[in-house]
Amino acid sequence: MRKFRRLPSKQKKYIGFFLITFVFLTIAFISAMEKQHFYRRASGSQIIVTGFSTVTPWKLKAQDFTCEASLQIKDNALQEISGLSFSLPIKQLESRDPHVKLLMNDVFQLNEVEAISFKQSRQMVLPIMQKVHMIGYLTMGKTSQRIDLQMDYVMHEDKTISFKGVKTIKLSDFNIHIPEDTTLGVIKAKDEVKIEILINLNENTQGIEKILAM
């Protein structure tokens, strides 16, 4: 304290200004975090990948994948969504038709694709229409592509929020090549696939507690 008194008045002003700014930013940060609600994937979520082969349509579905997001809600209306991301291990994709599983295993294994993931970068929420226009990066294997994703959402009474969207992509855009020789011989997958996303999110109250405890 004595050393502080001996400092020139100019330095005291700088130190005082720094302390006031630090306190203000800390309060603002905590206030912003308290407005954010952290959510994680809930039961009933699923991602379906469908496409065509030279013989028949095919479908793969997964219900076990990671997904999280931060939502800002006011007066029971979604105002903002940030940090939405999901990661789906390829091994979680299943099909009732064992031939489909073999066919797509050939495609993914040859191209060293172990997961399909998405990470949001921008968004625009339309509360009246209950839609979200989202821009982010979809990654398959070693390649990421910027995509836009239109999603409808529903806020349920139990505070679960459901998001639903569809995106059609070409495997070749992700440097995924269809093998000439497959386990099933003449049956080959075609380039275009459709990804159907249904994500149910539940609030994760531990998220904000961990950040505020840092």
C-alpha cells in the first residue's frame, strides 16, 4: 500500500483505469454467460444419410452421436444460437439391409472417412417463422466444405428444443471417390447423398457452472 502511495499520480490513474475496466469486463462477461443456455443432444435425435446405388436406393441411420450448442432464450423464444456442432462416427451408421452397410463401408474405408461433423460459424434466427438459417463447415474425412443449412425448430413444454434440416451434398466435393471394385461387385454407390438431421437438445445446467467457476 505504501509503495502504491509513492507512485506518480499518472501511474495511479493508469492502474485505477485498468482495475475499473477489468471489473466492468468481468461483470459483463458473467452477465452474458448467464443469458446463454448450454444444450446437449437428447434422446430421439438422429442423422440419416440416404443415396442411390446402381441397383437401389440406400439408407443409413445413426442415433448415437455428440451434439452441443449455446442458446439465448428470451420470453420463451429463441433469440440466438451459437457454437452448434455435431460429430457422427461412421461406425454408428446402421442399416436394416446388410448389403448397404457393406457397400458404404467400402466407400468410407477406402477414403479414410471416420466421421461426419459440422461446426456452425454464422446464424440468423427467425423466431416468428421458427426457422434458423445457419452457415458452417461440414467435414467428411480430411475435407471441410462451407455449407448453408436451413433448419426448422420447435420449443417443447419440457424445454427440449428440436431442430430439423436436410442437406444434399456430393461425395466428390469432399474428395470421396466411389471405388470401381466393391465387396458387392457391380453394385456401386452414386455421388449424391442427402443428410437428414433431427437434433433434440436439452439444457445442460453444468455448462454455465463450469465456466463461472473458472
